[in-house]
Amino acid sequence: MRTRSSLPFRTAPLRVEDSPSHGALLAAFLSSLSLDEKSGCAVLYGAAVRHFLHWLERHRTAIRTIDDQAVRRFEKHRCRCHRYSAQQAHYKADQAARVRRFVRFLEDQGYVEVDDGIDDLPRHLADYSDAIGRLQLAEGPAQAYRSEAEHFMAWLRITRRQWIDIDDTIIDQYAAHDCRCPVWRKRGKLVATGTKRRRRCARHFVEFLRGRGVIPSVEPVADDDPHMSAYLTWLKQHRGATDETIRRYRTDIRRLMPMLGEPSQWDAAGLRSAFQRRSKETPGSASLLVTIMRSYIRFLVVRGECRPALLHAVPSVQRYRLSTLPRHVDPATIERIIAACPTDRPVEVRDKAIILLLARLGLRAADVQDMRLDDIDWRSGHLTVKGKTRRPDRLPLPQDVGDAILAYLAAARPEAAEEHLFLRAQAPFRPFRSSAEIAGIVARTRDRGGIEGVPTGSHIFRHSLATNLLRAGAGLESVGTILRHSSPETTAIYAKVDLPMLMKIAQPWPGEPSC
């Protein structure tokens, strides 16, 4: 059942200068409800409204100034009202709702001053409802978005908030408010209640209005640290860093700042101490932290905001690239993983196409995540992949991979105006947020097939492809071409698993025959 306003939501009318008598207001209100004056429901509404009007008169509160605070004071007052005090002990939430419904009537009729700040609000609400329908959400979430939009509108009106002033603080206040809003209730609770859901739905509705230019957009808050802001701009404009790289650099530097303070006050001991406290991760992460810290210090030195001698203050991390073997599995295990992909549901058709791309072409998870529809040349049977270097490379499209992608496009890919090839299987149908979701698909497929002893992550396919090619007789140069390595040194790590080549150069143990 969809939550809806207790009265049709109309734009606030012009102010009515002279309010009619209390009796006339009550009669007009009951008439708007289409109730028989002698019915029990009309009697209950009449008693609640008369009590409220009497309380307003006693406290010299003009009808045109009624707001949420006035209604709350009325609900909590220790009643000494003539002829009404006996009702105080039995004054329940349903009676409070009748008063709020009456206040809503006064607002819609112009007896209470209300300025929403938006013209033709009902039309925008109807367009928002249509936009929710185009997202192809399930019935429950779609109703939640629509009902919370009306709920948010009602709350803004009763709290006398202006739409142009909406920010995250106001949305958070709405999400946590103790609801007394004049909306229909179901078993005493609003549909789509809950702080997180209120916040999510309200933000979605506000972004919709901002996208249409109905309310002004909020300018992004600049970084509080001017040094950081200038550094990130430099990374983007002069170093050509990707958004993911910038995000990682910003995160690590922000974690260091509370320990370091102002750059002009840095010293070698402070930098080493901050590094030691943050470098508790694997040696690979510690090595990246060294790179980030030195890059930031070098930038500050060039700008004259840091002492040049501090460039050598960050200690190096001993990391031997060739000290470990690439994790890999044999071709039979790869085929078992592929065979563990059913195609009964659309999500399974998508997952099989992704697994085949990883296994046959050795793509990175980020390559699959960023793949676009126009990256595939069906006539020539080629696939364009940009990769980490953002240099386009053309790869041959194997038959089984192409068939899997065609099956996904024909019967499983949602109808969405997205250029990404692979989309999420649940509405709203959007691209994957990060490459970690690709790794999750690999893990689910492996678990579904009951395959044990396989390293985690999607990179296992890339390592396995290179290892199996070498063992089949391919050279390092060919493997580097297939994996699109920009440097031969990157491919050299796989020389450690080329057993035929290693056997040719292996030296015999003293006193034993050679291999």
C-alpha cells in the first residue's frame, strides 16, 4: 500500500487576509472531508478541531502563524481548557493526526502563511513518479521512493523550510525526525520508515529537482587543505592521473595529515613516525605509501612550502618483486570454473561472459568494468581494451567469448541507456561501482562449483593464462603482448614458472647428475 498525503498536495495559495469564524472553518473542513456531520468520524474530528481552536484563542496565537512548533505545544500542553480538560487523558496519536490534518487544510486554503518556494510542485512530484517508473525498480522500492518524496514535502511544509535552503544537514534532520506528519499511516507506521531509507529517498528526490533546475545545485565543498587541493589538481592536469589514483592518493594523505600538521613545520622525525604508524599493511601497500608521500613532499618543495631536505626523510621499503611466484592454477581448473557458470538466469548469463573474458583474454577486472558497447567490433571480431595505460589495444575476440557476450546482449542485459557493456542485474541498472564487484563474481562462481584451493580474486585468471602459455611453449615476448605489458620487466616475473626453460639453465647439485 502506497503512502500518500492525507490531503492532496497543492502549492501553497495566496494568503487569506481575514480568517472566517471558528465555526465556519470547522464546517468548511468537515465539508472537505466529505463526512456526514452526524457520523462518528465527524464528531471525533469536530471535538479535536474545537479543542485546538480554543487552545489557540487562549494562547493568543493567530491562525495564520500556526506551524509545527505550535501544534507540538498543543499536543504536549497540560490541559486546563474549559470543557476539554477531561479529554486530555485520552488524547492519543489519532486525535493529534486529526489536528494536523486540519492544519494542512488551513495551509491549502491559504489561512496559514506557507511559502514553499517552488511553483507547480505537484507537477514535479508526478514527473518524479514517472522517473522512478523508468528505473524499473521492484514494486516495493518504487513505492518507497514515491511515498518518501511526499513525506519529505509534507515535513518541509510543516517545519516551514525553504526548498532553496536544502542541504545535507536538513536532510539528516528529516531522516531522524519524530514523525507527526499528516500522511496516511499503515498499522501505526509509515511505509518506508527508517532513518537510512528516509535519507536515501530524500536525497534522491532532491537530486531529481536539482537536475531539473527547480532548486539550485550545491557547489562542491572545496578541500579544507589548500595544499591538498592544489596537489590533486596538479595530479589531474599535469600528471594525467586517473580518478582512482587521485582517490587513493587523497585518502592516504588525509590519513597522514593529523599526525603531521602544517607542511612548513614538518621534520624528518615526524615524517618517519607518521610513516611507521601507517605502514602496517603488506609490503606492497607500504611501498605505495612511500611513493605517495614522496610525490606530495616533492610537490610542496617545488612550491616552496616544505624544506627540500625532507625529500630523503621517508624511508625506503625493501620489496623484492621476484621473491614470490605468481599465483596460478592449471587449465583443467580454469575449465571447471567456467563450467560452474549456469545460464538459467540473466545474472548468470552475464557472469559467464565476464568469466570467459577474464579466462580467455587475461583481462584485468578494471578492464571488464570499464568495457563499453562500442569497444567490440563484431565485423572483424576484435575487442578494444584501454587498460591502465589508457592506450587502446585491439585483441582478437574468441568464439566462445563472443557467443557469451551475444547471449548476454540478446536476452540478459537490462534495457538501460548506459554505454557500459556490463550492468548490475538489479534496478537501477547501472555499471559496476568498482572492480571489486568483478572479484565477487569470480568468488561466487568458484563457490558454486565447489572448487577449492583456488586463490581469491580475479587476477588469478591473468596469472594462470600467462603461466599456461609459457608452459605450452610460448615466449615471454608473446606473453607480454597478450597481457599488454608496457615493459618487458613486468613479464619477466613469469620466467620463474617456465619450467622447461629453467631446466635448461639449472645447475646440478655437486656430486649429482644434471637435469
